[in-house]
Amino acid sequence: MTERVLITGVAGFIGSNLLDVLLAETNWHIDGIDNLSTGTKANIDHALGNARFQFIEGDLAQLTSLKPYTKVFHLAALPRIQPSFELVGEHITANVTRAMHLVELMIRENYFPRLVYSGSSAIYGTPQNIPTAEDEAVSCLSPYAFQKYEVEKYLELLATRYPLDYVTLRYFNPYGPRSFNPANSFNAYSSVVGIFLNRHRNRQPLLVTGDGTQRRDFVHVYDLALANLAAARHPERINTAFNVGFGSTLSVLELARMISADIEFIAKREGEADITFADTSKAQQILGWAPKHTLENYLQQELHRA
Ligand SMILES: NC(=O)c1ccc[n+]([C@@H]2O[C@H](COP(=O)([O-])OP(=O)(O)OC[C@H]3O[C@@H](n4cnc5c(N)ncnc54)[C@H](O)[C@@H]3O)[C@@H](O)[C@H]2O)c1
């Protein structure tokens, strides 16, 4: 029988790209839920006519059973560092309580589908070890980072009592199609690649925070989606976390210069790491996943279109 899987946050940047990859690479039926808080229906319009995809508009808190699904990809969140300092309670609800709703359903039904949880490299803060492996000390610089970590720890703890089956993917700095949603009120905090390209298209200067020496490991969203697929397909219950980055690092100023010469500097933002740089060897060894798409290629295509 064809498998049925669930994507939470399907109308977001990463969720909508994951949907495309699952439609292309599997024969699964896919239910996608989204409350459109930061996502937009425009991101999934192209898939709405596909008989293998069903969109559920609403909050995932309304889900009453996960029994139809063999796998659950949990991406829904309020994923922005700066707003998490202000709307703290709202972020706890979206990022922790909602994730725990899924786990509660599993416990209540005594049914444990593979859960692929979208974690974040934000939990490393500014790491001591570069490149950074999964056993790096945790150092959360923002409520958002702490909330992403809290869910990881809940999964680990609850797995000591229940037969949870999960994989955490700690994304580094994703970029790619739909990373910038002008309708999202938090869009100033989305992927810097998307923000820069959007400003360049609108003939606006690129705003670099601080002196631009902060370095990022940029990973294409298709590679992220393929990591989700590899995590979902792993034959064993592994209950562990993997870094999902490209495995190289570029400064924000270097990135800006690759896009435009029209650059302005604005104040540094607190709570953000000085460097992210993934050691991806664990994902390569255990999931058989490695990133394939380069930032240079993506920028070339996008600048050609601009
Ligand atoms: N984009 C990044 O830089 C980044 C980096 C590391 C980790 N992540 C993680 O990846 C995941 C996806 O991030 P994204 O960049 O696609 O963000 P996004 O804001 O584009 O997508 C999140 C989606 O979840 C939906 N949503 C939020 N709460 C919901 C709820 N309670 N019920 C139903 N839908 C809900 C939103 O409407 C949105 O469509 C998040 O868990 C995020 O923490 C993102």
C-alpha cells in the first residue's frame, strides 16, 4: 500500500520545497498542514492540483490522530531569532508546545511513526570547534535556539519511556526558492541570501549587519529536503541528531559582494553567531546524505534572472 506522510509547516520556505522533493522522489501521499502564520499558500499553489497532495489549512494543534501516517516531517515553527526575544510566549507555543502536541498524540495512540524534526545549528551559538560536529557544547544565544534545543531534549528524554522513532536535523543556513516571503511580517529575519537577492532585484542597497565578518554555512534547501528524505528512509530507529550544512563558510560581506556593489552597514544584531560551519560527516556516514548544490551556481542563476 502507498505510504501516507505528513508535513507540518508545508506552506513555509523549507516545507514547500520538501513537498516538491517528496512529490518528485517518492510515490507517497502527502498531507501538509499549515496555519499560514509565516507561510503563504502561494508557496504550494503549484501542487494543489496534484492528487497525491492534500492541504489542510489550520493549526497543527487541531490534529487528533497521526495513525494515517508512516512518517511525520515536523517543520512548523516561528523560526526567527530576533522576534523570539520579544514574543517569547508565542514562540514557546509555536516551537515547543506544538511539537509536543505531536508527541502527545503518539503517546496517546501508542503509535510511533518516524518523526523527522527540523532542528537548528543555532543551538551551538558561536561554537568553539570549527567545523562543528554534533557533540559540540550547546550554547543558546536566543529564545529561539533554546526552544529548538528543548524539543531535542524532550525527544531524547521521552524516548527513554516510549518507543519514539525520531531523527533531528540541525539545519545550518538554508537558502533557495521561496526563502523570502514579502507577506511575512518577520521577513527581515529570513535567509540573508533571499533578503539580499530581493533587495538587489528592487535596486536597493544590501544592508549588512555589523561589519559583515560573521560567517555562515549556506546550504541549498533541496539538499535539506533530501536530508529529510534520507532521514525518513533510514531503515532503523536511530534517535539522534545530524548536522545539515554544506561544510564550508562564507562571510556575509563576501556574500553581499557576490550579489552587488551597493552595500550599506547597519547595527550588529545580538543573539546571532559569529560563525557557522558544519561538520557533516555523521550525516554522510549514517544517512548516506551529502550536499550537492553550490551557492555559486544558485547565485549565478538568480542574478541572471534579475
Ligand atoms: N530558515 C532557516 O534559516 C532555518 C534554519 C534552521 C532551522 N530551521 C527550521 O526549519 C523549519 C522550517 O523553517 P522555514 O524557514 O521554512 O520557516 P517558515 O516560516 O517559512 O515556515 C514555517 C511554516 O510553519 C507554519 N506554522 C507555524 N506554526 C504552525 C502551527 N502551529 N500549525 C501549522 N503551521 C504552522 C508557518 O505558517 C510556516 O508556513 C522550522 O522548524 C525552523 O525552525 C529554519
